[in-house]
Amino acid sequence: MTTADELRNKDRRPKRLKMFMREFIEDSLYNPSYGYFSHQATIFDPGQPFDFRSMRSETEFSTILDDCYRRFEDRLDAIEPNETRQLWHTPTELFRPHYAEAMARYMISNYKISLFPDRDLVIYELGAGNGTFMLNVLDYIREVEPEIYRRTRYNIVEISKSLATLQEQKLKNTAESRGHLDRVNIINQSIFNWNIFEPSPCFFVALEVIDNFGHDLIRYNEKTQQAMQGMVLVDTKGEFYEFYTPHLDQIAGRYLRVRDAASERAVDALSGRRTKWSETIKSRYYHGMPLSTPEWIPTRLLQFFDVLRQFFPAHRLLLSDFHSLPDSVEGYNAPVVQTRYQRKIVPVSTPLVRQGYFDIFFPTDFAIMEDIYRAVTGRLTDVQSHEDFMKGWAYVDGTKTKNGENPLLSFYKNASVMTTL
């Protein structure tokens, strides 16, 4: 069975192999030679922050945003035309600096309560994109809390070499940003290969990161309820085939055991969903066995929590991601698989697509995730909607339009925030 790690040094898409679904997804997204985040993805940068208070309404903001997108891509096409450019935005870029400053206020407040002045403020950010969040947070701490700034250590864990390079360039771009150089450490590696023990209390930030973690595909024999694990076969021509085995590997099996032990409410809900599916959707037959519709389980997320427990025992997690997504493929907790062509989003119905050309991202069941995180790390948590978190920590007047609408609060209705207490 081939893993994504074993393909990291390959410069061509593989043929004649079998992979678990989570490994296929990870290879498609993160392979250094052909992965989506390594070569295809571009993060939208609007240039100057948006002046929300000068806008009449959210509708005007959407119009301005569309125009900024067009001009941004026009500039890129003037350098190198690309009909398949993969371009997307983040709340950090749309609501700069307000979004990052809200997160910074949360961290500073909790740091002051329990750690200051005895300990340094240590921050780890997983998957830092353009590096904008890092700069906004450090700029804010330097301006508002200079004494804390002198005790701040900021670490980025970035799997993509191209993005790590971009983050370093952005850090060196201006005299103001270069002032942060001695406080920032950019580590270009996968968090799943992490082996450095961090004894200090720290904040571990993961914003719109876990949605791209590899998931395993599970179907259930509807007669016996036995779990069947999905696998991917790549033939000699590079074509993909989905098949199933009743022999769960150690990682998928452990996830199901931990979930069953830690989250009775979630398991009951899942059982109810499966019953409903079997009544309303025709089963897929596999070698004569009627199989349920798919369940996509976040096995890499469980491994991420293992890393936090083992190497960051005093961490406080600050995590935000999507709890629901439109246009997903079939199944419970199913991903959205999409690409861009001629500046238009093209969704597809399966993740078994040419590696590197499609984004594959999942919603997160925060109820299940919260229970599993507590079981693995022994830490307590709090979950809020994106809107409620921002109301508590953001300077919301800075993102309010003239008619009283507030895009920072109304956008990302499908996102939640989980923090360690």
C-alpha cells in the first residue's frame, strides 16, 4: 500500500499502485512536484485593506470585491496567462487587519490571564498562506502591547515550499515587516512529521487548514453494519478506481474506536443518518454486498491531535473552519471537489480526479471533533460560531458599512471556531 510520503520525491503522477483514500487526497493536494498547494494555488491579495465604512452596503462590498478579483487576475495574466489558475480568498485577506487582530486580542487576553509576565507569548501557526495573518498579528502586538511583543515568539509550520518562500519574502518586504524577523521562525515541513518537543505553553493557530486534511472513505454493509474502507487503484494508464476492503487499517480503525468511545451523541446521530440513507437512497452493491452511502472520516485530524498531545502538551488550540459546505460530493461529511477554468468555479462529483488540479476540502462536524479532541488531549474546549467569536473579539465598527451591515459578521456563516479552555 503506497503512502503520500513515499510519493513526495516523485516528480510524476503515479501509476500501478493502491492507496487509501486519505493518502490519495494528501498526495493530490501536497505533493511537492504536482500537488495543488505546491504549484496550482494562488491566494487572492486585494492590496490595500478594504475601507468598509465608506461603502453603502454589503452589496457594494461584493461588487468592489469582484472588481478587485478581476484586476488582480488581469495583472497575473499580463505576466503569464493561465486559464486554469486556482485562485481563492481567506477571511484574513478580505478583512485585513480586523480578522487577525481579533485573534490577536483573544490570545493576548488569555496570555495575560494565565502566563504573563512569567512566560513568553509563543504562537504556532499551521499553514500560514501568504503570511498576512502573521504580519497583522505581530503588527498589532507591537503597536498595542510593546512589552508583550518583546516576549513574543512566532512559529509557522508550512508544508508547501512555495508558500514558505512567499511568507519569508513578505516578512522581508518592508522595513516595518523586517522588524519582526528576529521573532519569526518558518519551518517548512508537514505537521505530521513533527518531532520537536515544545515544553512551553503556546497558542496553536489553525485557520481554514483542517478542511484540507486527508479523510478516509467508509461505507457500511447494510446487512451486517460492518465498516468497509475505501481505497484507490491507479492503473497503468493513470485511471482511478474505487474499491473497498473489510479490513480497516490501523488509523481508520482507531478513529472509529475513539469516536465510538468519546462521542456517544455523535455516534447516535450518525447511526440515524445511516438508517435514513438506507431508506431513501439505493445502496451500492460491491461483490454482492449492499453498501451504504459514504461516510468521510477525518483520520488525519485525529493524527493532528496526537501531535498536539505528544509534542505540544501545554498548547491552547485556536481553530476555525467550515462546519458546512455547499455542492459537496455524495456522503456524510463529504468534500467539495472543484477547480477553476477561465475564471469560473467548476465543481465535480468525485475526488478521484487528476492530482493537483482540484481543491479537495471538507466540512468539519464540530460536535464530533470537540469530543475527539477532548478524548485525545484531555483538554476542555469551547465552540462558537464565526459571528459570535468576532462579536466578542473584533473591532466590528471597522467592518461596518453605512447601512449598518457588517460583512465580517455576515460572511462565513458556515464557519465555527473551537478554542482550548
